[in-house]
Amino acid sequence: MLVKALRWPIQSVLAAGALALSPLIAVVPYLQRKGTFRNDNPRECQESAAAVAELPAWALRARNAHNNNLEMLGYYAAGIVVAITAGVSPAVIAARATEYIAGRALYNVVYVAGEAKIKTRGYLRSAVFFLGCVAPATRLWVSAAAEATL
């Protein structure tokens, strides 16, 4: 049985999955109002050139944020599993999980809405991505490697 202290890190993988879906969930009602979302073939409105050309900039950014979330999800989830398996302190894993989830939430907001308004040309989004998403996930792997070599 797993230690109770590991409950949050494991649950954080589910939270990361939910955060990965959240940008698209924001776009679907917009597409439904426009009549361009068909649930019988949802990828058509995401992949067809005509449908993409009709999307406002914020919806395109939401789609990109969604894709980035999915691209990082496996790396993060595997980092949690490897850190637990290697015997990294549950407190350390929980701290990295909290950093990652907070970073992901901030990333989604900055990417979809915030950065367009403050005009940082992608630098703020990139900083949030590396410091809030890549760094905590990578630190899980580094902690696991350090623990495994002791």
C-alpha cells in the first residue's frame, strides 16, 4: 500500500490531465455557438484548414496550449512514477507536483489570455513553461536519479 503522503503526487497526474483538457473545453462552447463544432467528428473542426482559419486568435492559442499540455503529460507522469519507485521523499515529490500543477495552470492562463494583453511576444509564456512546467518535472527525474545512485 502506498504512503498517504503520496496521494497528492498521484492525484496531481489526474489534475495535469484535466488541465490538459481545460483549454479545449473553453473553445468548444464558442465553436458550438458558431455552429462549427460537430461532436460526431470533433477532429474535423480542429484539423481542417477552413475551420482553423475561422478560429479567433485566443482559440488557436487554446489549442496550442492543449497540445503543449499533452506533450508534457507523459514526461511529468513518468517522473512521478520514477521518483516514487526510486524512493524520493514524499515531501519532495509533493512539492514538485504542486509546482508543476501551479505552473500548468498559470501557463494555460498566460498562453490563452494573459500574454496577448500584455504583449510579451512569447517570452513570458516561455518563462512560465520552463520554470513552472519543465523544471519541476525534470527535478523529479533528477531526484530519482540521485536517490537511485546512493
